[in-house]
Amino acid sequence: MSGQSQVDLLKRLLHYVETRTTAMADAPWRNDVSVYTRPERLAEEQRVLFRHHPLLMGFASEWAAPGTFRTDDFAGVPILVVRGRDGKLRAFLNVCRHRGAKVAQGSGNARLFSCPYHAWTYDLSGKVTGIPDERCFPEVRPERSSLAELPLCEKHSLVWVIPTAAADGSTDFDIDPWLSGLGPELASFEFGSWAFYDKRVIPETMNWKLVVDTFNEGYHIGFLHRDSLRDVLHGNITDFEAFGLNHRLTFPRKKLQRLKEEPEESWELMWNTTLVYSLFPNTVLLVQGDHVELARVFPCEGRTDRAVMDLGLYVPKAPETDEERTHWDKNMQLVLDVVTGEDFPTGRSIQLGLTSGAQTHLVYGRNEPAMIHYHQSMQAALGLASVGSQQAAE
Ligand code: FES
Ligand SMILES: [Fe+2]
């Protein structure tokens, strides 16, 4: 974000803090509870959002060297992302062309991939390079000469994959149209030099969208987080800006008012706010002053009340001392304490409430514009007529 845009945003936040106001939607909006509970709706989300939308896989720096690979099954299909000898990052369905076993396991660095079942081998560009006892497979290699490649985009120091092979066979795409103007802002953080530090995979017993909703408003900060975040962030004060289906929410830190005594040229957005980027459909990138938390959220087990969050912590440079490591470990523990200790128990209670028959709709207030935007965006992406309403319902 340009220096002037940062100052403008900080001024908006100072105004909100001084006047006890916040970014507002035009009206409250009511969302049908079945959005979180109907198996048919989940099936449609999986078919459309988790197969045909780009999904953020991580920071490009996680695949720095040729041969570095990561496998990832969260989207419901096994995905292998690997940097080739030529420096190009590629994504494949991690599915052996013999009988379908995963050819790569976990993550690491490889010269080639050897399927554990019958040892068919593949090079880093996905090409079949070896078939044991190939005389038993006459004419087979030309028909299945490589792993199925998926469209991948490496841009703004981030990596996205569309988890369905393109009908026209293309293996790259441009993320910018999907980001609707947010691309340069993401690029401005210069994540290329950042390092992955640590991650947790957190299974949850609630709809995957309730996990995402956790990050979509600051109304709850003064209440649910009264013992953790209330002294750090202002509650119920956020700036909101939509970028197509995506959005940015900005939470002012309590220390924001100090800026008024400092020259504008020295104002820094990152140090005075928590920036929450919702990268539709399932990713939340939080810029937390000196580090970034990346939450990728997925449905799982084909159930409306099961989700998994892949939470990564990224730092401006790889730590070299125990002191630095202790600092980042504490940050990881803090986010776990707040999110899994405070937010998610509430999400689980909501999941129970959704199926109770207490009400047909939930209501999102004018002070929850990102909730409204996220769920309206999802309806649009799924091609659904609006099932929400600004009118009062049960
Ligand atoms: S399934 Fe991979 S070699 Fe047989
Ligand atoms: Fe929260």
C-alpha cells in the first residue's frame, strides 16, 4: 500500500476511534442458517469454491530451492506443488498414473518422486521417467506420460492453485483478476524475503465458514476477548474495504492515538493495526505488526459440521537466535490461545445452535460489513439467488 494510502487509512481509523464509530454496511443482513447446515449447500461449495476457485497454497518462499515440494490434501484432492530444476513452480494432482497412489508424501526436497506402491518414478516436471518391468505395460507410457498438472500462479510472492485441471490444458493463470485490485497491495508487503516459521493443523467441529467468520468482525473483541485482546485492539472499530469477492478489514491497535504526536511521514500502518485480508473463498491473511498469520480453512469429511484450519506463521526473516525463536513461539502460542481457546469454542456453540430450530436466520449488524460482504460474495460465487434478507425474519 502506498505511503499516502496508509496515512489515509490511519486517519480514518483515528476518526473512528475519536468518534466511537466504525465502517458500516447500509443495513443489517440476515443469512439463512441452512447455509451452514445443509449437506447440498456444502457439496456445492466443494464443487465450485474448492475445485474452480484459486486457493492460496502459501508463500512462494516456502518453495525457494529447486526440488522443494509440499503436498496438501485439504481441498479434497491430493495436490503436489514442487519447484522444478528450471525454477518454475508447478502443481500436480498427487496421483500415480499407474493405479493412483500418492507419489509424493509430506514435504521436503526431492530429485524425483518414486511411487511407494510399484515404484513408478516421476521427475520434478511431473514426467514419468521409470516404470519397473515396463515390458508388462506395452504402449502404456505414451498414453500416460506425466502427472496431471493443475493451473498455478506464483505472483506477489504468493502461490495459488486451481484444483481442477484446465479443460484447455493450460497450467498457469493470472491471479490478479480474481484479486480485483488487491494484488499491488499484497505485493507491497514484499513477502518474497519472508520466511515460514511454524504451523498447526487444527481440526474443528463446526462448519468451515464459521471458522472463517471468526476473522470477519471486531464487534466481539471487547467481549469474547476481554482477557486477551481488549487491551491491544479497539473493539467494534474497523475499517472495511471490498475488493471484488475479497476484502480488507483493519483493526486499530490501542496505541494508535500516539500517532497524533508524530509526523505523518513516520506513520506506519503495520505497527498500529491488525490487517485482516480475506482472500476468497477460504483464506485469511493477518498482518500482525511484526509477523503474518495465514489461516487456510477447509471443510472436511464431507460434513457440514467439520472443518480444518491450516494455520501458518511467517516472519520477516528466519530467526537466528534462541531469543528470536522464543519471540515467534510466543506469538504462535498467543494466536492459538485466542483463536482455539476463545473463538472456536464459541463457533462450536453456534454450530449446535444452528441446528436447534431456534431461528431460521442469523443477523449480521451494520457494524459487521465484512460478514455481510463475505456471505453475499459466496452467494454470488455459487450463482445463488439471495437467500439472505435485509427484512426482519424469525
Ligand atoms: S500405484 Fe504408483 S506405481 Fe503402482
Ligand atoms: Fe476473535
